Amino acid sequence: MSIGISVEHIGADPHGDRGGPAQPLLTVKKLVKHFDLKKSFLETLNGGGKVVRAVDGVDFKVLKGETLGVVGESGCGKSTTARLLMHLIEPSAGEIVFNGETVGSPALPLREYRRQVQMVFQDSYSSLNPRLTIQDSIAFGPQVHGVPKREALTRARDLLARVGLEPSRFAERYPHELSGGQRQRVNIARALASEPRLVILDEAVSALDKSVEAQVLNLLMDLKDEFGLTYIFISHDLHVVRYISDRVMVMYLGKVAETGPAEALFERPLHPYTRALLSSMPSMDPDHRTEEAPLAGDPPNPIDPPPGCRFHTRCPHAEAVCAQQVPSLESENGREAACLIHEPGSGHSDARAAIYAA
């Protein structure tokens, strides 16, 4: 069955840069999101109040055609960053640039940006309207963006077939009549229906059984190749992130700790947090076990993060300077790490130590 959507359009670069070096599709600059907590009476009188620093100055790029994996502990800001990218919540500060245009500018209105950037959420059930049939849910987005209803329904049925659900059996069903894996396939089809260029997958397979998870991961990789998509893949499962990602970004307490090619980052992490995080990965292979101490304790309170490097309260390599100086995201050989060990003039005794050399 042929897909009733333009394969050439999905993920295609209108400026035609195929064959050249990968260019940023998405650039995030100094992204910030602080949530105001409910003020007490005295705080209201004094004009003060506490805030949760969920995302606190995040910079990163997503290259065209790649899968960027995003990992970190619960509360590190992964899902908040995803919602900021979709403008489901408004950033406190920062800039999002998509394909060279600032999101929300006259050149790229928010409505058009949301057509080109779609999201698949973790909860496959609450993501779907229980009162709409499966085909109506998939066709809804294209209709919002001006596609005639008949064409949108044809597109929905074709996409159902592409994600492995026979339209004659599933098109007229409702979400409660499907399994979790089937609903997530519907959500993937719905994301593709608007012909996006970037798809954000926020814990999209974490609620699935392992056998179903593998099927959905392989489906995502096939669709990426077929439609030329770009992915941001958010997950707490490090094995899954390594399997699907081209590059990986590690977040800690609202900031970027490290980014780099997936295999290089997993084989030779540069940041102490990344090393500790990877040491927690279960493995039956003795060659892949590490002597690095597993990550212990809980992250600090995002309402009152520690000064200097935010990881210094749990870092086995921390020194006095780590509590005084905020590390910058140093870049070298296609990798970045926000650690004073990588800043020669930082005063850290292990700066440029061999075990962390890029």
C-alpha cells in the first residue's frame, strides 16, 4: 500500500544541502525555565519567592538527520526541555532557532513550527482523545493545518498501515480497545501525519514490554530512514539510548553536563557524572564493567542548587574550586563537557588528566 503523504517533503531540507556536512536543524541558546512556587504571605509582602530551576541555561544543537539521545536522572530537566521545545510551556528566557529561523518570529510563526515539530509522549493512552476513533485522531492534525478531511483520512489509513496496524481492523477503533504498544504506534502515526521534520520522543518506549519496545524502536529507525526525519530521543534507559542515538546529551540538574557521539560517550565518558551514570548500567559482560563508583545519593534541590559546579556535592573528583567556579561547556574533537577538569586554567589539580583526555 502506498503512503498518502509526501515522502520527499518529510524531513527534506528546502535549501537542498544533501551531500554536504550535516547542518543544525535546531539550535537552542541559553534556554531557561523557572517555575514560581506559591508564595507565603510574608514573601508576598516582601516581593520575594522561591523558584524551581528546572532548566537553567541549556545550549545544544540537533543536526539534520540525526538522533540526539537525552539522558539524566529524574528531575534533570529532560522532559521540561522537550515541552519548552514544543512551546507547550513558555520559556523564562532563551532562544530556539529552527532551520535558521527564530521560533515565533514572522518568518517562522508558532503554528508552522508546530507542524514541522511533533512529539510522542510517554503515556500512550492519555495522549489520545478517548472520544475520537484512531483514524480521526491521526487525521486531526493535518486538518488543523488545512488538509481536506478526505485527504487527511486517507493519509491516516496509509500511516496506520505503515506503522503495522491494518486499517480495516484498527481505523474505526477507540484508544481503550488497543494495547499499549498499538496505541504508541498510533501516536507515532499521528506525529508523522503533519509531515514534520523533527520528532521529539519523550520516554516513548519506557512503558512498553521489552519485546514490544524492540519492535517500536526498529519501527522508529525504519521511519527515520524512510522519511529523512530528525529525532530527539529522551529516555532513562541507557541501553536503549545507545542503541538508537547518533549523539547523546547528558543533563544534570537543569544543565548540560556532556554531549558527544554515542559510541565515544559510552566508551570513554568525559564528565564524572556521565562516568558515574554509566557505571549504574547493568551488564553481564565483565569486559564492560567499570571500577567507577556508582552514583550515590539524590540530586540537590533545584530550588536551591549548589554554587559552582552543580555536581560537586556528589563528585568523587571534586575540589574546593568546584564549589566556587561554574564550569563552561568546553568543546574539543566534536565533544563537550562542563567540568573544570577540562579547563587548564581552572585550578583543579586533575585538569587535563589522562583519564579524561578527549
